[in-house]
Amino acid sequence: MRSRPGRKVRLRNTPEQLRATGVLLDEAVADGPIDLAVLFGNGRPVEIEIGSGKGAFLIKRAADRPEINILGIEWLGGYAAYAADRAFRAGLNNVRLLCADAEQVISKCLAEGSVSRIHIYFPDPWPKRKHLNRRLIKPNFITRLRGILRLGGTVRIVTDHADYFRQIRRVLASTNGLTSVRSVDAGQSESWFVGTNFEKKYAIEGRRFYALSAIRYE
């Protein structure tokens, strides 16, 4: 979610080939309701990663947890294709990548209670005051996100931006039907490390990470 539009990545398979395999979804999928059981061909629990980038976390998660399905939503087409290429070459049949606006997918495409976990790692903090309204984590979005979670489902967020962390914490705390179960300095707990490219880069730079987790209870 902090990528530069237009930055090219190298693929071993073309986007057309990847769409033919079913790993990279046609962007038109985001135009209407998505039946996740049909999309994956089974009824396993589905997790979503918003802003999957080049797929570092998504690929590892899918490999470690073959009993779940994971849908990556990435607004840069080149990165969505790159992550799909990696998943296909790794033989992961529990991964799908969709190039789309995450807000649209969450609000219009996914059914109530259809997702077991949502991952949001290092969303763009839009640090300038005049750009704060562009931040992904805001009340209306989190209310819609809470709706697609099943009861007991979890949203997990990590950021390196202290001000954004405080905003996210306030939004989660004020959302009906969500209860915060953990809010920590992730730099003090390796169990929170998720393995994204941004995380690796920021760890080398010595940045602090802030992690939050909340569960849907009604």
C-alpha cells in the first residue's frame, strides 16, 4: 500500500496466463458479489490480506496454513500479478489475487460473516494533515469490515506510524461489535512479526512497529 505506481516487476508468467490458472482474478470480479466458496472451489475458512504488495506475507501464510484460503487484494496491477506468479510457482492452490480497490471489495462484494480473518499490514499513513482523509482505517470502513467478519473473526493490523496507530486504536475501540484483544509495541514481541517487505526494510532502519488485533463478538 506504499508502492510507487508504475514500478515494474518481472514475471515468469504473463497476467493472461495467471488469469487462466485462476490464481490472478479478472478485475471484473470486483464489480459484483463474490461467492468465496465458488471462487476457491471449497468451503474452507477464508482470510483476506488488504494491500498484499509482492505477496511476502500472503505466500508464507498460505504455505503454512493449507487448511485455509487467502484472498489478497492489491490495487497495483503489477504487484498483484507478481504475487500471483509467486503463488502459482509455489503450487499454492489456496491463494487468489485480485487487483481492486479494497474499500469497494469490502463494502460491495463480500457477504456478511464470510471471512474468518483480515490482515492489514503497514497501510499508507498519509502523514500530511491535508491527506488524513485518505487513510484506509476510518470508522465507515471498519464498520463495513466488521460486517464481513464471522462471529469470532479477527482483524489484525500492524503499522510503523505512531499517530496512525493511535487513530486505528480509537477507530477499533469505537466500532460496535468489535472488541480490541491486543494492542502492543510489536517491536517487543517477535510473535507479531509478519514478514512483509516493508517490515523487513523498516526493521533494518530500526523503526518501531505497533500492532493491533480486534475480534467480532456480535
